[in-house]
Amino acid sequence: MNSFIEEYLTAEKAAAILDVTPQMIRKLCHGGHLPFYKVGRCIRISRPDFDQYLTRQRVAS
């Protein structure tokens, strides 16, 4: 039995972390920028995918 349970974020939780609207998160998902799972009509984003997206968005100074 696997004891690892992956965390999934809703569009609302991801939006709260980034201080953007849930619509912005949905736009990123449907635009192919942020991988997601569709559960019925709901969007779920794995935490590792979310973290990788943030890493790719970093702008070096």
C-alpha cells in the first residue's frame, strides 16, 4: 500500500496562493500553461505541477 497521498488544489485555493482570481487560474489551465485534472466540472491541480509552473514563471533579475 502506498502511503504517499498527493495534494490537489482547487482553482480557488491556487488563486488564493497567487493572489489572483479563480478565473485566471482556469484561463491558465485551459490555455495549456498549467496542467490540471478534470473531475466532473471541477478543476484539480496537483501541488507538484503547481510548484513547477511557479518555478517556470520566475524572472531572473
